[in-house]
Amino acid sequence: MRIGAAIASFAHEHNLGEVYAAETGFIAGHDPDSVRARDVAFVRKEIADAHDEEEWLPHAPDLAVEVLSPTERSKAVQEKIRMWLNHGGRSVWVIDGQQETAAVYRSDGTSETFTRDQSLRDDAVLPGFSLPLEAIFVRPMATRGRP
């Protein structure tokens, strides 16, 4: 939720496009049609403005954000990354709460990993956006008197 809110605030402030939550479907394949969702997605303004909100988006979002669950396998994650990038996505962010990292995979084949003490940036999709990862990886406060 923190990631989606940060992207949405930045996109709105700079009139860049729309941010969608997990329940929004994107067509990620044809013959047969395959509709997929991701945790957070960003679609640039010219595409979002032309889109009928009653329809599935016809291709991958410009940015797909996948937040890993503790049981998610590496092979499944790599398949998701390839799926989004092969169907029109420009970037995929993989957020790993256990490792406290954010990996950015781009359609040009480059990738970059950010750690908790760095700020996540992806100028290819959100120029000027910067998110300190310590704001995402908030550690719970210890409860007094409890182990």
C-alpha cells in the first residue's frame, strides 16, 4: 500500500498517468486471452486517458509492481517478470520484504537492485521519482514487556 500511495501521489502531482491496485486486470497474452493482475501498476497518461474503464487494459502496464510473498519461488517470479515485459511493460519492480530489497527489471534488459538504505528510482518510467526504501520496509516496534 505504501508503494502504491507513493507512486499515485507522484503521478498525480506530475500529471503522468494512473495508478491501479491489484484488482485491475491487464491482458497479458492472446490465443487464448490471459488476464493478469499485479500488486500495483502504473499506466502513462496517454494510454490511461484513452482507456475505457469498463474494459480490461489491452496490454501490460508501463510499470508492474510485484510484492513477494514469503513462499513465492524464484522461478515463478522470473516468469511474472518475463510476462509483463514481453507484453508491453517497460519496468517491473519486485519488492522483497524479507530481504528488504527492491529489484527493477527494465524492457531494455537492464536491472538494478536497491537495498533498505537506498532510494528506489526508475527514471525510464517515472522520471524524478525517488522512494526511500526505509519508508517501505517499516519494522514493527517491539512491544514492551513481551518477548
